[in-house]
Amino acid sequence: MSEPEQAELIELLTEQWQALDRLVADLDEPGWRTPTTLPGWTVFDVLAHVIGTESWLLGERPPAADPLRPKVDARELPHVRNETGVLNEIWVDRLRPLPPARLRELFASVTERRAAALRALDADAWAAKTPSPIGEVSYGRFMRVRLFDCWMHEIDIADALGVTVAEGGRRGEVAFQEFLGSIPRVLVKRGQAPEGARIEIDLSGALARTLRVAVQGRAGFVDELDGPPDTAIALDSGLFTRLGGGRTAAAEHIGEIAVRGDTELGERLVRSLAFTI
């Protein structure tokens, strides 16, 4: 897959924000308060989180805490594991008192300003190193991470509401490619794939492809394995994404995942896919 240039990636991000807005445009109050698979977050909270991150990237701070509301210590929440998680929870908590219509107004405002800010960046700024959830990378690469994050949250909202969205296409392909970058490391670090292992993952569905991973000192994708796979795993790309995002567990999808060869290794790898923040 070709890497997106700056202009295309900005357009894909803009399309992604529009897709999120379309999902929530006609929700009633119960719809906004529908729980998602993200611990403690409703549909409202997911959109508030996107607003918070994009506002932070504009240099803005969370709204002041309402002294009449109970205080929430984000660091004490069981699902918060790092400072990024703390910041996420602060933004979500501070925006929760807003009516949904006001939240949508904020979302429209912040994404419009973010798109304008991105278009104003020159090539040097786009290439400049910056901290990100995956370490210090170019600003452009960080925006690929942002596309993946927002794409994943579109899926979160759609799943919560019981609706289907298009997970493929160019936007999905670029987001999914960012997601895939962590998979070889996850297979070794979390799944304990041994040295010399040959792994094949056959994905069907909207983002169908065959992934081949070889563990040779370190794990990495290869065009061809140097022998038969030790374990071959077949599942839908949407389920693969949700497993990697920690949105569901493999045990809940036994009939949807096929494993050949070393079934103990394959099943362990599938159980260990969750890696996103």
C-alpha cells in the first residue's frame, strides 16, 4: 500500500471526523448514553475523547472542573495505565455535563480548526519529530496514528449502536496499516511466539489479506515464509481489529476463528492480541 502524502492524509482525517459526526447526528438522549466496550465510556464519552485529543493538539486545556460535581481521580480508575489515559479521562469527565447538541458543536469547531492547522503546516513541520503514543515520530506519522484512533472510535460507536459502517476503503486501509505495524511485536511480546516461528494470519472481510510473520531475532512481516507456517490463523479482519484493540476477547468468538498447525501456539497468539491504549 502506498503511503499517504500530507494532503491526502489530512483529507482522510477530515473524512473520518465527518464519519464520526454522521454516526451521532440523529441520536436521542438514550443513544448518546449507550455504553461502549471501552471501560466506563458511553457513545457521548467517545466523541468527547476525540474532542479532547484534538483540542490538546491545538494547545488547549480541558475546561475547568465544576466544583459542584463529584471529583474524579483518573489515576484511581482501574483501566487507566499511563499519563495519556489520565489526560483522556480528564477531558471526558470535564465535557460530560454538556448537552449532546453542544458536544456536537464543539466537535465541529475543533475538527474544523484542526484541519485548518494541519493544512497550514509546511513540509518541515510535517516531518518534524514529535512525541506520540508510539514514541517519537514525525508529525505526519503521528497523524496516521490519529487517523487510526478516530477510525477505531467510529467502530466503537457503531458497535455500541448496533449499526454497520464501512471499515474498508482508502481510509480504512491507511488506518489498518498503522494498526498492523504493532502486530509482529505483539505476537512475540504478548503471545510469546518463539524464535524461528513462522506465523500466517489469513484475514477475510473488508480488509482481507494474508499476513506472514517470521520470528528471526525479532519478528517482522515477510512476503513469503521460508517453509510451511507453524501455525495458521483465519478470521475476519473486523474481529482481528477488535481483538487487537481489546474490544472483545477471543474466547467469545470460538466459532469465528480457525487455527491450523500448532493450535496451542495459534490460540495463545489470538488470546494475546490486545495492545492499544
